[in-house]
Amino acid sequence: MASGSFKPGRLVKGFRGKTVPRERTALAIWFWEIDRVLLSLIAVLIAIGLVAVAAASPVAAIDRSTSEIAVNPLIYFYRQLMWVGIGLPVMLVISMLPRTQARRLALGMTAFFLLMLLLVPILGNTINGAKRWIDLPGMRFQPSEFLKPAFVVTLAWLLSLRGKDANLPVIPLSGLLTAIVALLLMRQPDLGQTVIFCAVWGALLLLSGVSMRAIGGLVAGAMGLFVLTYIFYENGRNRINDFLGFNVATDTGPDQVDLAHKTITNGGFTGVGPGGGQAKFNLPEAHTDYIFSVIGEEFGLLACIGIAIVYLAIVVRVLLRLLDEEDSFIILAAAGLTTEFGLQAIINMGVNAHIFPSKGMTLPFISYGGSSMIALCIGVGLLLAFTRRNPFMDRSPYVVKWSGR
């Protein structure tokens, strides 16, 4: 049970004169403790995603013309419904876990999916020039997607140990783990995910109280690594050159980011209407990496701004929830999960708006994808578990009075 949870058989008074029933089920306790505002915002994103995937599904159907898709151009929408149907129960079950069990789950997932990431070069399947997926009978999954939320919690747990023993080498150990993951991701290649993992590690170091001198050294090191990446990492160099227009000599047409920008601005402020978009048919991966552009064309830039506000509201909601939290692990884990979530959204929207080079990154809860949807549900489930709290605890001027045994 989460810290500060209700205890069945006890009576609570004092929160604006309300009295809580003596007997409560585990589901009732969860309902009172869960952050219902955060859960509602996530539900809004999932609903938006289903509408957006339905709009982009015909584009993917044409791009991947098989007999099954030719008969049903909304096949990706129905598949996304299936992933949502799997992911939501996973999210809710994980959100019911006590904090200790949620942490143990994340540590176990980190070990398992780090092993899977090591096996990607051996068992992986190459798609669009990248080897990021492992095929199993009847399914395909991307280990890095599942590793992200679990790895964030693992880093938070390691760095929180500094409060118990300042001599523990948790910072070098967390840096070593992050470097191993980054090298494995760069090998795939997956520059976007590498940026996410490294950025979250840096954010957690800052939150854990590392000196600004050390942070400055990390920033300088990151800039040096960026230069080395551009010089020696062909995939990253080509994407940056395409974004800056340096590959004109070999250009055979507009690159992906240019097509996304033209699509997102094609609908103006109010859009051309559901199903009325035409520029979207020129987009590669319209239902995944560039679904934000499809939304812009059919529902308008105002809809895109609204989606950005929902993402911002989720980040702000979690940070406000942490203002009176005293457990350093909970602060680091929740802030890290929120940073990962928000950064992924910013990168995807920035690519579609021609702010960043193409990175092959999905828009959380909106883009199509089984691995992405279920991994995000796991991450939000962990976030909800860590931010659960007894609303009748004395965190306000109201006084809590316990009666009974």
C-alpha cells in the first residue's frame, strides 16, 4: 500500500467535515489516492490519438498495400484500439501497486529489457535501415521503448541512495549504465532515444543535488560528444545535413521534415476537416512519426496548440504534486518519468514543426504503435503509483483525526 494509504476499518474526519466509510475495498482506496486529474489528462491524449490514427490510417494503408489493408483502410485504427485495450488495464494495475513493489517492478524490467537490448543485434529485425525490433512468434516489440520508464526509475533509485551514504559511487555507476544504453542505441541506430536517455540522466543529476560545476562539465562533454557524433556517426550527420539543407547535391525531393512542415501548415488554423487532408498522403510514417502533421492539416494549428497545452498540463500537474513530497526517490522517479514523457513530446512536435531534424520518435499516446502504447502505459502506471497519496493526510490547514484501533 502506498505511503499514507487508508487503512480499512478506520474512520477519518477533518477534511471539510467529510467522513470516510469504515470499510473500504482496495479499489476504493485506489480511487481516493490516485491523481484523477492526471489520469483524466492521459485519457484525453488517448482519445485524441485514436481520432488521429483513424485520420492517418488510410495513408499507411496505401503505403503498406497488402490484401488485409486494402480491404479495410482503417486497419491501423482497429489495431490501435487493441493496443489501448491492452495498455489501459496494465496502467491501472501498475498504478495500484505500493511504491516499494512499483520500484521493484521497474528494477526487474530494467534488467530484463537491458538484456533484450543487448540481444537486438543478434535477434533484431531491420526495418527502414534500423535494427531496433525483436520478432517473436506472433508479435514484434522494441526493447528500448519498454526500457525507458523502467530505466528512469532505476536511475532515480540509484541517485536517491546518495542521501543514505554520500560515499556510494552512484553517480559513476548511473553514468556507466547510461553510457552502455547509449552505445547500444547508437548502434541500432537510434539517435532520438539516445538523446532521451542521456537528457533524463542529466536532469536527474541536477535534481539530486550535483554541483553546478559538475553539471557544467557534463554540458561541455555533451557538446563535445555532439561534435564527435556529427563527424563519425553517419546516420546522425545525414539527418542534420538534411535538416540544414546541406545535402542539396544528392537531393531527390523534399525531405521528411519539409513534407511534415508543409502538411501541418496546409490546414491553417482550423484545418480542412476530418478525412479531407491531401498533403498527408505524401508523408512517410503518417500514422507514427508524423501524426502531429496529420492533425495539423485536418484539425488545424489550433488543435495542435491544444495538444501541446495538454502535454504541458501533465508536466505541471506532476510537478505541483511533488511540491510537498519529502521522499527523494519519489521526487526523482516522478520528475524523471515526467521529463522523459515531456521531452519525447517536445521532440516529436518539434520535428513536425521543422524545429528539429528527423529522429523517428513517436508522439506519446497519439502515434500508432503497440510497443509505444504499452510502454507508455507502464510508465504512466508507475507515475500514478508513485504520486498516490492519502487526500486526508495533514498536507493542508485541515487536521486529520483517526479513530478506532
